Amino acid sequence: MPFKDVDAALTAAHAYRAQAYAPYSNFAVGAVVVGEDGTFFGGANVENASYGLTICAERAAVFHAVASGRRDLRAVAIAGPPERASAPCGACRQVLREFNPGMDVAYTASGAVVQTTLERLLPDSFGPEDLR
Ligand code: THU
């Protein structure tokens, strides 16, 4: 299924990217997760002098949605440095998967936009159903 409102979601992700705190990597990322009703919940990466405590934009966006009472996530849009690709990291794929293993994914990549699904990015995944 095509990612509904992908342009608006990427525009919002770009706006969140401007809030990134990435003084160590200079790799600013913004992300929005999209609720079933189309609501956007945004996040940006936040680094730390103790490097391992860094949080990625995608996880910040998921935590924003969940803390806002929303778990019905249908898509994620990710905006990274324009000259690079910003596919979600493995940790973020797993965190996104918790709420929808089939969600639509769009990310910027060298001036283009890649549209895919979480199922493709994280096949044969482990999730909450496996604990039931
Ligand atoms: N980063 C994200 O925010 N999302 C990703 O999917 C990849 C990496 C951040 C983490 C770190 O602050 C910087 O980008 C470089 O890895």
C-alpha cells in the first residue's frame, strides 16, 4: 500500500530535523510516526557527551506518540542529511515493529525518497505476539 501523505510527513520530519541535537556526529535526523487518523508525532536525534546514551529520531518519535496515548502507528517518515541515506537503524526497526510490523516507511537518500515497509526492513522479526 502506498504511504498516504508521504510528502507532508517528510516535510514535518524535516522540521523536526531542525531540532536535532547532534554536536558529535553532525548527522541531524528528524522523524515523524503517523497515527491511523493521520496525526503526526515527531522526534529528533538527541546525542550526549556519554555517546552511548544517544537516542535516534525514530525512537524519539515513537516515544512521543506512545506518551501521547497513541499506539496505532501506520507509517514513519525519516529526514536525514540531504546528501546521505537515512534508513532506520536496527534498534529503531525493532522499536517501530512493536507497534506495527507492516508499517510504511519513507526515508530520504541522496536527494531521493525511498519508500518501503518495515516488513521488508525487518523480516522474520520477533515481537509481542511471540510472548503470548
Ligand atoms: N540516527 C538517527 O537518529 N536515526 C537513524 O536511523 C540513524 C542514526 C542518529 C543517531 C546519531 O545521533 C546520529 O544519527 C549518527 O549516528
